[in-house]
Amino acid sequence: MKQISSADNPQYKLLNKIAGASRERRKLGQTLLDGVHLLSALADSGGQPRLLVLRAEADASPEIAQCAARFPDTPCIVLSAVLFDRLSPVEHPTGILALLDIPQPAPQVSECSLLLENIQDPGNLGSILRSAAAAGVNSVYLSQGCAEAWSPKALRAGMGAHFALTIYEQQVLAEVVANYKTVIATSLAAKQSIYATDLTGPVAFLFGNEGAGLSSDLLARATYQVTIPMPGKVESLNVAAAAAICLFERVRQLQRN
């Protein structure tokens, strides 16, 4: 394994750019996975990283050694502790990173899809993806104004959900919506409850920006505008919570049927 201890090393400098800048990740189509959990999720999905990056002496850890062994054909480099810790996006690195080519799937209409408009917080986005994967969603479409799906923070919040979903970024959602017969959008002004809406067929769910909600154009394209009943004294729900409620109401209806 190649050992790197200089911050001037070209390979390290490239990894550092990918770790720190969304522009570089988009340009190169690559991102960094941090930790055993994400790498195990990648392996479970059948995915392969482009490169493994170990912290010096981390291979002495049985957990990390077992994780790395799941990618026997992947090149591996070892960084000094100082360089690795600079590169890792977490405060307490586990000692293993991976360079991954961001998937670029071909668009397709799915049984259950999630369309996200201008979600700004990568933690919210990752949480939504995690709920979507757990609820059996097939595809997630992100508008051009959404946070980056494959950023380190969104990946950590997703906890491996990215590898159970087909994710499309930089989408024109008005065009995507046209492919679906049933489109559900939440709105505080809606009269129909999500619990009184049939969600058992093919469906797309629309969710909008944390503060502004959905744009009027997308909201008008929804087949049904629904509300989540809130008997408590709050005005609205966090978008990740709202998405989870709607998606698992669909799960409940499918299991009931």
C-alpha cells in the first residue's frame, strides 16, 4: 500500500479538494465515504469504491481490516494520522475512507418516487433519504436548488440509504411530475388529510424548501394537496418529519390491504 505523509502529494491534494468543495465533487463526479458503516452499506449494495484510504496503523483494527477486505480489488493508500484527520469530515475519524464515483442513473418512472424542491440543509436531505429507503421508495429526484445529495454531511445523515435508492440530482421537477398520474403534495392550506388519501397505487410525493415550502407552480401540478393533522400548538413540521409521516402512511395502507 502506498504511504503518503506530505500535504503536497498530488493525490492527497485532489482528495482534499473533493472533501471540501461541492464544486469539485460535481465536476469530478466523485465523493468521499467516511467510516465502516457507509462502506459496509456500499458493499452490501454490491458497489465498489475507486480507492480506499486508511489512517496510519488503522489496519491494525479488526473492524477496519474486515471492512477493507470486502473490496479486495480496490487500490488502497495509507495517510499519516495528521493528513487523514484533516481529510475526514468527522470529529473522531474511524480510520477508513473511500473515494466513490457518484452514480449517474438513467431516468425511469418508479412505483414510488420522492421529488424534493430546494431542500437546503444536507442533514435534512440525508434524513429524508433514510426515511425514503426505509419506506420502500424507489427513486428520489432533486431540483437544481437542492443541497448536494452526495456531500459528506448528507451521506452521514443518510446512514447508507443512498445505496438503496436511485437518486437523480439537478432535475427539472415540473418535467418529472408529468410522468406520474398521482402526485401528492403537502400544504398547510389543504383541506384533505393525508390519512384520507389513497396512497396504495403508483405515486410521487412532492416536498419543498424548509422555509418557503413548494413553489406555486409545483403545488399546482399536484393531483392531491394534503395536510398532516396537527392537534398540537405548532404551525408546521420539519420537512424531514413531514416526509417520514407521509411515506409511512403509504406503508401502513399497503400493509392493511
